[in-house]
Amino acid sequence: MSSEPRSGQSRSEQARAAQPWSGRGLLEQITDTALDDDYYVFRGSEPRRSRRAGLVVGLLVTLFALFVTTAAVQTRNDRPATELERRTLAADIEDRQETLDERRAVAAGLSAEVQTLQQADETDSAGSVDLAMIAAARAVSGPGIVITATGSRTDREGGRITDRDLQVLVNGLWYAGAEAVAINDNRVGTMTSIRTAGDAITVNYRSIGPPYSVVALGDSETLQTRFAQNQAGAYWENRRERSGIQFAVTTSSDVELPAAPEKRLDLKHATSLEENR
């Protein structure tokens, strides 16, 4: 019997054929047949696969190195422009901070000045009392005149008293020297409006109706004479003759005028942001 290996036999079979069963030990048989035939097939193709994987890894490393180099060059080229922008921005911030500090100092000075003026205005001096009267901030009383006006009792044209009629009347009293004026117990101040709203006339946004009673504080004789001689007195005399409205002027040694509503006294003004914090 020939002991040459046959073609197509595996290496494990060839190893068993090379050595007879009787002359081999059990451990030697296990060692020879421990690996499967596929191991030798894979082992034969391993060098080719290793070379292919090495090429892929080398290509990836080259691409990564190229990317890092490009990023570094780009960063180096952009650094001068970025540094210039940073310095410009820092300088602009410093300029704005200086301007803000200057404006805060001016605002603080103005605030201190306003507080000083307010404290001086709160004193009980004669000047502050006169200012309160002129501003209609307090009730007043004394001599004066009372003017009563109502519309025409007939259907004559223009027989209805309008807001313009009352505006002319009040301006004429100021021109005659009145120290304070009120219409139907509504004090007329610097922020008072006399206008028509719907079918009624409003004073300080309060509706009033006829008869209209206009009270003026001041020397009664002087007020009556000067009002009759100025343009407002002539306007009302003409209205009475042409439209039939009723108009009467009487003097009084003691008239009373209330203060204007607080809403018509408050002035809206700017407030420092630091005061609101």
C-alpha cells in the first residue's frame, strides 16, 4: 500500500496518513487535528487583505493630515483681520462707556438740581403761595365778579352757547387781570381744556350745562371795567344783541374758587433709569 498523499486531501488527513495510528500518541493526534481546514485557507489569503487595509489606513491618514494643514494655514491667514476687528470693537466699547459715564454724571447733576428746586418750592414763602394760586393748585377766595350766561330762549340762529364762547370769555377775564377763574365750580388751570364733547361742553373733562357761571378772582371794579372794554367783552355784547343770549355781570366782595383736579396738575417728565432700580 502506497503512503503518498492523495490529491484533494486536507492537511490534517495528510498528517494522519503520514503517521500510522499505532505509533502516535493521543495528544499528538489532537494537536494535528485542532485547527479546521478553513484556517489554512484564511491564512493563505491574510497577506493580501492586510496590504489592502494598510493602503486604506494610509489614505485616511493622508487626507486627515491635509485637512489639518489646510485649517492651520487658513487660521493663520485670518488671524490679522480677526485681531483688527477685536481691537476696533474694544475701542468702540470704551468710547461708548465714556459717553455713558458722562451722561450719567449730567443726569445726576440735573436730578440734584431738581430736588433742590422742589425743596425750595415746598417752603411756605409768599412766592410759593402765589405760584400755587396761579397754577390752580389750591382753593382761593376774595373779591371778584360773577358772569352768568345762558342760551337764547327763542329759536334764533346762534342762540346756543358753544365752547368757543366760553374760551373767549375766560381769555377776556385773564386779559382784564383776573387772578383765578372757574366755570361751574371747575377751576381753570394751565392744563385745563374747554371743548365740546357730544352735546355738552367739558371743562377739565367734566361735562357742564347751562346756565354757565363764570367766577373771576380780583378787584371787582377793575375786572368789570377792563372786561367791558376789551375784545372779549365786545364779542359777548355782540352775541347778546344778535343771538339773544342772556349775559349778566355782577360784582362780589367774596367769591370762592376750588382747586383744579390733581390729574390736571401733574406734569409728565423723564425719569432717570437709576432712580427706578
